[in-house]
Amino acid sequence: MKKVRIVVHLVIAIALSHWGISQNISPQKDWLVNPILEKSSIKITDSQVVLDNGLLRRSFFIGENIGCYDYFNHSSQQQLIRSVKPEGRVKINHKSYHIGGLNGQTENAYLKPEWLKNFKKGSTDFVYQSAEIKPIEPFINWKASTWTANRQKPTGKRLILNFIAQDKNLTGIKIQVNYELYDGIPLLIKWIEVINNSASIITVDGFVNEILGLVEEESAVVGKVSEMKVQHGIYLETNYAFNNAMRYDISDQTTHWLADSTYTSQVNYNYDTPCLVEIYPEKVANIKIMQGSSLKSVRTHELLMDSYDRQRRGLMIRKMYRTIAPWTTQNPIFMHLVSKNDEQVLKCIDQCAATGYEALILSFGSHLNMEDMSEENLNRWKKIAEKAHSKGIQIGGYSLFSSRRIDDENDVVDSVTGKTGHAFFGNAPCFGSKWGLAYRDKIKRFFEETHFNIWENDGPYPGDVCASTTHPGHEGLADSQWKQMNIQKELYHWLNERGVYINAPDWYFLDGTHKIALGYREVNFSLSRSQQRILNRQNIHDGTQEKTASMSWGFVPLTQYQGGGADAILEPLSQHLPDYEQLMMIYYGAGVQACYRGPQLYDTDITKAVVQKSINWYKKYRDVLNADMIQLRRADGRDWDGLIHVAPNLAQKGLAMLYNPTTETIERTITLPLYYTGLSKQARVREKEGVAKTYTLNRDYSIQVKVKIPAEGYTWLVIE
């Protein structure tokens, strides 16, 4: 019997791990399934500071200085810290200084708390002076003007650690280290602020706002930092990412996994184990801070992970976005219009209102020019916006910033050649040039004057550095990236706080943008409609692993795009209704808005009815369709594929979308993982609008459902 029990437990463990479920976590105690009631707390004594929210704990010892000695994941029972490091580092007036930290640890493989009382401060380090506790304040005072899944502002507590300089040359310079601890999620946000209360201007030539001596992920006797795994017990993300990858990990500009030469007992003979992480943007220098002003670093988001499984890790990251960037849960239903005149815009406004669409975006190639500040142009679009608003339709438009040439005076200047034409996109304006600053002001004025609701900002600032010394927005090469980034961030904040919805093809979510592409190859939209259906489902599968559906947009070319023949497009719409309807169901069934790009939404009453039916279905299940997804099977064109939305907080606990790419009807018994629905014993499942059937959950929280999927068609299952 004992052997049987062991085998049963092993089988259950394997099944649970397949769906990314930790054996150590029950649904009742899993913060992804049930809300954690414990609130964030910060306790300060003479000897320590402790932050704890029931999911993570971070503790600091106060001696001659202050140092973090404890970073604990309650869910996994994992201790992340092996070595005390400074709270950060800053270079002021060409000299580098540590912020906090304690010296004296000789064994860096592990840390015993009793060692701490013997550790000393560094002679030139900024030293801890005091601590303050405040409630969390919104980073962006966002305004939701569209359908939004989460309108709740996050709650928690903020810790401020105050540091002063020992160096007499820095009298009046203060540094604040800020921590925000959030309720209900194992997340900390950290940033530093350099405050200049001295009698002179100071220069900052870089900063590091997080340094962690972490337990190594793996050991290798021989191996370089770049060849070994990094820390999977913590996920790190900052609001300093760009390069149009449509993924954060590739866009990140700040996370640096390093070797720790002080860790002399490590297995690696060359001390090359990646067990030290530092967070900083590389291209930040010569930043002048005037008297009475300050410099804030990037914001580092630290999410403690309890699993290696990509599905669970993705759910955790998506929960982070939903919590600290709730504007990303806005998800209006929009059309992408290619217009030649105002009459086409007015026609599509009427079509949107008639079919249940909520917004109209004038696509690239349209006759909208947001940079035209003439009264005639502004009044023209203001009247059109008023017409749209009178019918309950929001309106927006496309504007290109980068990947265009202005002139030698305003374009990005290469530091090697001293000439333009060597930017990320080849030719690009500098955001700190006269033209760039004027562009910012024109966009603001356009939205103020016309009351447009959506801005599709293509080619946003991609991190170009500029060697010009005549641009008013930066002094030279050294400060050009930081200054341009801040110009763009301020613009995004300004728009977001006025209720403007922002599509931007780069990773600026944490500074106010709402949506980015799933990830795609543009020329694929010149392929046949049958190919596009499968490719779109693959894009959805891949593009929603680490971002939510509402953060993603897809594409449906109603007219010719990037070439392609008649079998690639949907116009005339009435002649391709099965493809049109299924493409809508593929995207809406995933909670993803697609750019339906063309001159109209429908051409006949029958087409209109098909669009209305799809939108009505989406709105009926909108809440659950905007919940997070678990991918069941990636589309391969050979057999069924599908996904399941999971929503433990809703009456409809889940909704599965299942597709059949083959030319014959298929019957399959499909396993549905219901752990993340919050159901633990029974589930009522109905196919489409049919009669519900009750299923008893297996010990791994799954059920098996037999379904029939029509040839080249789809079905859906509702779980309650």
C-alpha cells in the first residue's frame, strides 16, 4: 500500500507540475487563485527594518550603516540573499559612492544573522540617517475612458530610507532609497532619488538603484556568466526598455547579471557564477542637477517567483501588470480606418455605432495629420470628434515619430561620423531637437483642441543617442538618451492622465502606454486567409505568455497589405464572411483587439449582421475573455489547438476556445486544467449555449471533456 501511495503522489505531482502548479501551494493559499488578506506592514526599530506582506519579506539590519540581509519568499520558503550589498551606487561629480551597505562578510555563500553586528560602514559611503513610512501613491494618475477590467488602484506601503554623505564635498546632498510594498502580490518596487540641497550644481554620471547578492541558480566548475542560468527566484523589470522586440526580456536595458569576486567559496574556479545583479541604464552621464532639484532613477519592479513553469510565471507577471499598471487592462473595441476624406470617417463612425464597436482609429496612410496646427485642421478634426462622441464612439489617429528624416539640424547625430543617418531606424529625429520638442507640443495641443481619445504613436523613441551639442533638449552625447527618454515619458504620462489611450510599438507600459503588437511578420498578412488564421493563433499563443491580451493587438487586413493576392484579403467582405467571422472569433476569443484595417466594417446587411453577432458574443463574455489565459495546445495545422481563460473571481470561472484547422470534423477528449479557475471539486461545463454538464475534478484539478469541432471551425466551452 505504501508503494501505491507513493506512485499516486508521484503521478499527481507530475500532473500538477505540467500545469505549472507548485505541490507546496494549495488553491486556498495561492495568491493567483484566492486574494491574500494579509496587508503590507513595515516595522522600524533601532536595529532593523522589516517589510512583509505575507508573500515576501525583506529585512534590513541597522548598524554603522544599513544593509539588506533577508529577502524571503513565503510561498516557496526560499531565501534569496547570500551576501549583504549596498543599497545602490551613484557617481557624483566624477566620483563613485555606495549608498548604504555593510562591509566585513568574509563567507559570501551564505549569511548568518549573528555576523551582522560586526559589519562596518565604508569610509566614503552614504550612511543611513532615518526612515519614513507612507502609503503608496499612484505613479501615474491615470484616467480610464474606455472599458477596463481593473479600475482599482493598488494598495500597500512605501518605505523611504534617508542617506547623507560622509564626504564633506557633498554637504547638502541627500539620497532617498524608496521601496513600495504591494498588498496581495509578492512585489516590491524600488528607486533612488538624488536630492541636491547644496550650494552648487552637481553632475551625476550614472547610478545603480539595486544591487543584490543572490543565491546562485546553478554551479559550474568552468563556465562564464553568459553561459549559465540566472536567478529564476526573482523577476526584474524596469521602466527603461526599448528596441521594438515586443517582449520585455529583449527590450530591457537595465538588468545586469554579474560575477561576484568576493564570493571566494563558489564552485566556479574563475569566480564567474552569475549571482550578483545590478540594475542601471548604461547610457546615463553628465546629468546636471540644479540647486533644489533632484534626479529619480528608473523604477525596478521585483517580483518573487515560486515556479520554473512558464505558464505560472506568465500568470504572475501578468498579475503584476494588472496590479501596478491597471491602465493596461483597458481594452476598447476599435477599427483601423484607411481614409481619404472626411466622408469616409463619418461613414465608419456610423458603422462602428451600428455594430457595437467602441472606437475608430485613423490608420497610417489616412488623411489625418496631427502635426498640422492650423486652426482649419484643428477645427475640422474637433467637429469630427464631436460627431463620433455624439454616437458613443471614441476616435484616434496615427502619428509617426521615428524612422523618418527631418533634416541635418534636427536628426540624431552619430558620435563616430558626426553625421545623421545612423539611428536605430536609419534616419530619425532627436526628441531633444527643436523639431522633437515642437513635435511633443503639437501632439499635446492636438489632443487638447480636438478632444481625440486615442493616439497610435508609431516608431516611438527607440533609445537613440545623439552627439549634437546644439539641441536644446540635451547637452551632448552623454545625457542624450536619458533626456530623450524623459521627454517621451512625460508626454505619455500627460496623455494617459487625460484619458488618452496609447498604442505604441515598444515597451513603455510602465510609463503609461496601453497596447503593443502581439508580435508578427508584416509580410505574413499577404499570405492566404487560411494561412493567416493559423498564424494568428500561433501569434496569440506566443505573444500572450508574458503580457495580457489587453496589452496586445493583432492585425486583420481587410484590403491588400504588403502585397498579396485576392486570397489574402477580405474585401469584398460579403464574399468572405466565413473567414471574416472566424478571424474575429480568433481574436475576440482570446480577448485580443485586432486592427481591422480597411475602408469599412461591412458592405451589406448580411455582413453587418455577422459583425454584430461577433461583437455581441464578445461583449456577453467580455469579462472572462479578458481574464488571463492558459495555453492548451499551440496551433500546428495538424490537430486541434486552443486556450482557456481562467477567472477565479468571476461567476464564469473559465472559457475555453478550441479550433480545428483540418478539413474534416474531429472528435477529441480534451483535458482542461481548472486549478486557476478556483474550482476544486466540481465544474459545470456547457458547449456554446447548450445545456451544462457537471464534472468532478481529478486530483490535479483537471477534467476531461469530449468535444466535436467542425472542419476548419471552432467551438467554445463555458465553465461555471
